[in-house]
Amino acid sequence: MKRNDLVQINADAFYEGMRISSEVFFRYEDTFILLCKDVTLTRALLKKFYQTEWASRELYVLTEHIEGIMEMSRQFKEYYEERGEERHKFERTDEDEESITDMVELVAKINLHKDYTNLRNRLGDVMDTIQKERRVPMEAVSLIQDDISEKIETADPAILIEFINNIRQPDDYLNAHAANVAMLNGLMGTWLKLPKDEVDALVRTGLLHDIGKLSIGVEILNKPGPLTAEEFEEIKKHPIYSHEMTKFSGETDQRILDGVLSHHEKLNGTGYPRKLQINDIPLFSRITAVSDVYDAMVARRSYKARHSPFEILEEFSIHKFSDLDISIVNTFLDNMPATLVGKDALLSDGRSAKVVYVNPLHFSYPVVDIDGELIITNEELGCVAMLNFLVTVDD
């Protein structure tokens, strides 16, 4: 989406009961935040539009929808005038001041999102260097590691998890996966109460664990159908390639080297590349394995659909991944639900809802709030994804 695709609109153009098929955004610098999409306007949602304007944020809609919205606005205005009625007037209250404060907090989140996007772009440069020169630019990796470690120390984990859960572009998968596994590793380290130097090393392990995939042809990596036995054997070599390039490039921390080499080993001895048994798999490998599985499942690839965080937590909880370290999985399950509460999710019927409770006995079906009504999701009405309200618009 480009800046020219959007046009500014005032809150008073909208009426309660209007059906809006367009997205409605507000703007902060070069970032647009989605307020709603394809909804019938309720009084609560309409008030949110006014609160946004009171916080000095302009509203925008897609240019292709502006004529239809303004025509509908005219019809609603005539409806009220013909009946001698007045539309509901929104007066600014103390509650609105709190909402404006929330807007300030959202702006802080936007800035963090920009930092995260910048990290992924810098990782893209790192990956380009690795692909061209078959070496890891360790100084650049160290700077990225420091930035991620700093965010893990200072940022709300829920915001970091929100970034990880967001939809990513297919051609950005490797960069995003490296950033996300690094963040998940760091968060896991803090949840496990590991020393800071180990948390930092875990972040670095996440950044480097999959660089060996750059030595494998894209026709195999992005193949939409099932892999042949020969192709899967080539895929299984990527931890070896990652380890070799990491060591060749000057990494001397054995915890990181072991973590990179063994992140696909399984506790039942069926993993690769060395079929290690449970007592021989290093801690960093066992942590990275959990982070790697979560991020791979929450992403959409050419050969598979994405899973919602709730589906993944459910699968972890019923031990479908029994080849992972159960103590690390349990730590993940203990801490992850809190990062999802209060966030917006996309429901299977197309509506958005706020997550208010994640049931540890049934992760798949959280309780959500839809316009003030609490609903327990189920097989017919499920949470299919977390919503991303941050949209970068090109000039």
C-alpha cells in the first residue's frame, strides 16, 4: 500500500450504524495503525475515532472507498434531519484523557516496531554477506545481538511476542525467523532465570542457527510440495552448514556452536544431524528447538498454512512435540499466555476480538471480548491469527 492510496477523513463523517467495508487508519509519521476493517460502526467504535482525533491523530481510509463513505454519510445526515433528530454527540471526558494516554503508549510501541523492522533489515544485510562471501560478519551480528538483548531487558515481552506473531512476507522469512528465534531464545532464557551472559549467548544462537540454509537451493527450501528423500537429506545438512560457517567466521563460544549444530536433535534420538540421545543434547539446543518450532508454525510458508498461537500452545500442551524438552515446553506454556491477553485476534468469521483469558486446560479456545460481549471460542468460532495493526506505507 502506498501513501497515495489513502485519503484523510474526519470522524464526524461517520455515523453509528454505518457499514464500513474499507480499513480505517490513523497516521503516526510513516506508519499507519488500523483502527477497524469491514465493520458496522458501533457507538463504542465511533467514540474511538473521536478519541483518536482528540489525540491529534488524523483518520485515513482507502481512496477507492471515500466516495462511498461520503455518500453513506450524506444519507445518514439526511435521515436525522428528516426526522428532526440529532446524532449522538461525543463529549471529551476524563476517560478520554486515559485513552489519549494509551495512544501515547501506542506511539512508543510503534517506535519499538520500527526498531524491530530495522533489525530485520540489518539481518537481511548479514544474510546477503553470508550468501555472497560464505562468512558471517560477526561484528554486525554482535551489534544486532546487543540490540535484541537490550529490548528483552527493557521492553514488554507481550509486545515482542506480538511482533513475532505478525504476518511476514515470504521473501523475508529467513531474516524474520532469525530475529524471532533470537528473541524467543532470549525470552526463554529470562523465563528460565539464566544468567545474562547465557541469555546473550542464546540470542546469538538464535541469530545464527539457520544460516546454513543459505547453502541450500531455494528450489528445495521453498518447494510447495513434499520433499523427495534426497531433498530432505539435503535440508537435514543445514545445521552442519550453520555450524561450519559460524566456526569458520570466528565464533569460539562452544555453547553457541553446540546450540547451532544440535537444534534439530530430538530427545528420542531420532533427530539430526547426529541422532543424539537425551543426555547428550546441550541446553542451548533444547531451548532453540522450542523457539524454532513455535516461530516456524506461526509463519505461513509456500508449503504450509500458518497456525494461530493458541493452536501451537495446545499442541505443545498435549505433548504432540514429545521429542522436545518438557521442562522447557512447560516454561514456555507458563509464560506465553500472558503475552496474548489484551491483544487483538482475528476470528474465523472475519471479526476481530480482544483476548481476555487463555485457558491453560484448553489453549485452543480463549475467551474473547467482542464489543463488550465475552465469548468462549470453539470449533465453530476460533481465533485463527493475531492481528497486526502496524502498516508501513511507501511514499
